[in-house]
Amino acid sequence: MRFLLLIFIIIPLMEMLLLFEVAGTIGGFSTLVMVVLTAVIGVQILKRQGLSTLSRANQRLQSGELPAQEIVEGMLLAGAGALLLTPGFITDCLGFIFLTDLLRRPIARRVIRSGAVKAMGSKGNSAGFQFWSSSSGSPSHASQPDHGNVYEGEFSEDEFSQIAPRDSKSPSGDENSRL
């Protein structure tokens, strides 16, 4: 938690310092144009990459495969979009890293292998993803499989009302044996 707090304090301060330095060197208006231009270019590339990733995910689903790689890439693309729309050069660099195919795909593979994302699902059902967080922060602890049982079923109020506690004596004749 403290790590996130530091990131949300340090990164904006570094962004402001860098923007001031660039504005002092090339001028404030030129700096503003560059920041807006990187956001516009990034959003255009993001659209193209997002549609490409979505079509690859659909192809995998059509062939019966789990599109884990594409889902993680989609999350990275969403993060890239947020970083590109945040004014600043540092966040733009990080956003373009997540936007570039040559860098995003290995990052997504590494995230999947690290155990930070666990795929869940069954045949014919859409897959869900669960993110692991461990108190120790170690990937080996986070990637241990869950050995709990999963039960699927349906529930309706009509069926539940039929399973009400009995008001009369039980079939065994004992008045104290109720549900």
C-alpha cells in the first residue's frame, strides 16, 4: 500500500519537474503541443492495437482455446491508454511501451507465467481471471494452486421456500430433531 502511495506522489512530481525543464528549454506552448500530440497519436495507435487484440481473442475463443494472452494484453492496453492520456513524458513513455507489440507480448507472457493471474473456467463457459495478492509478495506463494472445491448450481426463491423448517414432529417421533 505504501508503494502505491509513493508511486502516486513521486511520479507526478517527476512529471512536473520534467515538464518544467522541457518548457524552459523549448517553450511552454511547444511543450503543451507535444503533450497533446503524444496523447492523440497514442489513442490512435491504441484503437488499432485494441481491435487487433480483440480479433485474436475472438479467433482463440472460436477455436475453443482460452485467450489468456490476449486478455492480459487487453489489460495492458487499457493501462497504456490511461498512461497516454495522463499529461507528461514519463507516463507517455510507459504507455508507448505497453502499446508496442514487441514489448507488450513478452510482458503479458511474463505476467501469466508469474502466477499473478490465474485462469479459471470450464469447457464451454467463458473464462474468468483472478488476480492473486499475497502478503509476502513472492510469486511462488501467489502461484500456489487453490485446492478448494467449486460447486456450480442454480438458485430460486421458490425452491428455497420448500426447504423450510418443520413445525410438526419429525418422522422419528423426536420433537427436538428439527432442521
